[in-house]
Amino acid sequence: MQSFKNVMKFLLIFFILTVVVFSISNAEVATRGGSNDQSQALIQQLGAERTRLTAENAKLKKQLKDIQSELDEIKQKSESTSKQLSAVKGQLNSKSELSNRLTESLENAKQKLNELIAKFKETALSLRNAEHESAQRAQEIARLERELNTCATNNVALSKLGFEVLENYENKGFWARAGQ
């Protein structure tokens, strides 16, 4: 935008200079009889102005060339950036797809985890019930073992008593039997 303004300034100055030069040459032709010193001074002034404008023209051309090269460089950078942007967009799309797949996988894993937790709770409840039943059976077994030991002790005592009775019965004589 700045280079366009500079070019427009240059063209305006060039146009003004051209108009001035033509008007001076027309005035010179019309007033040929006028003073040469004034004409010479005016020609020198126009020559100086022309030199200055030529220098400014060269300067503006150099600025235009510099601006054009900057513009080309910016275009190249823009194309490079566009390519990078396309690559980044592609990566973003693939990352988004991966994120969606991972989110879906996470949801599936959460669902399976909830199912496992429910099964674990059920198993834990079954285990508590089995432990309770096992404790009751252990108490029942302990009670039955005490009863069995009591019975065994009683059987041993009865057995001794039976052997004593048999021994006393065997050792009885005729008279002891008859006395009964």
C-alpha cells in the first residue's frame, strides 16, 4: 500500500514536471525576443529540478523493487505457512479421530469396570455368606465333637462298668448265685 502511494507521488511529480517543461518551452517559443538570462536561469532551475526528480525517481524505483522483493518473500512465507497449516490441520484431524477412539475406548473400559465391580460385590456377598455358613458349620462340628467326646467318655465308663460287672459275675460262686 505504501509503495503504491510512493509510485503515485512519483507519477504526479513527473506529470507536473512535464507540464512545467512544456509550458516553459511554449513560453520560450512565444517570447523568443525575451531575455536569455532569464531563460537560462529557468533552464538551469528546470535542469536541477529534473536531476532531483530523476534521483527521486531512482530512489522510488529502488523502494518499489525492495517492496516487491518483500512482497515476494511474504508470498513465499504465506505459501509455506499455508502448507504448514494444512499439515497441522491434518494432524489435528487425526488427533481428533484418535481422541474420539480413545474416548470411546475409555467409555467401554468404564462400562466393563462397572460390570466387574458389580460382579465383585456379588462375589464378595457370596463369600461373606459362605464364610457365615462355614462359621456356623464349624460351630456345629465343634458342638458335635463335644457331644461325641462326651459319648465316648460315657462309653468308656460304661464299658469299664460292664467289664467290672462281668468280672464280678464270673467270680461269683455257687453260693453267691444262690443267694441272689
